[in-house]
Amino acid sequence: MSLERVIRIIEGFGLKRTEAEVYVYLAKKGPLRAIEVATALKLSKQKLYHSLRKLRNKGVITADAKQPTFFSAMTFENALDLLVRANIEQAKAIKETKEELLSSWRSMKWQENT
């Protein structure tokens, strides 16, 4: 499977393109400083830090507390498990909202604004 295909599949789990690229790079290369990732992927610091923050919020990367900070990716298998679980939970929430919306729709009466 090509790198491009892996990135597209990860995007399907809810990551933006840059987030997927950053995650894959860290997962393949190991712990790195932000400047190393930015240079390798030709990203601006702003775009990189935005992606790093999103990935940390999703739980697929971590940052150590030392200076300079090194960012690490969780294993690919664990990241996939985490992203799949998040998507399942999101689908459940959407289904619950759908049922509630359909119920409201069925009980609604049309009112003319006259």
C-alpha cells in the first residue's frame, strides 16, 4: 500500500490532510522536534503547530515536557483503534440525533406566518 493511500485512509477517519501527514511522519521517524517535522514536510510553523495541537487533542501524539519539546506518535495500530472508536461514537451520536430529529419532524405541524 502506498503512503498516499495510507494518508487518504487516515483522512477518512477524521484527520485533515496535514494532520495525517504529520502523524504518519512521526509514526515512521520516531520522536522529533517540531522544527525537524516542519522542515521535512515543508510546513510553516503555524500550520505545523496547529496540526500538532489537533493531533494531541485526538490523543494520537504526545509531547514531552522537556525543552526542546519532542513529539511522538502512538503506534499505528493503536492510533487506528482510537480513531475507529471515535468514529463509532460519533456515528452513535449522529444516529441518536437523527432519531430525535425524525420524531420532532413527525410531530410538527406546519404553521403559516400570516
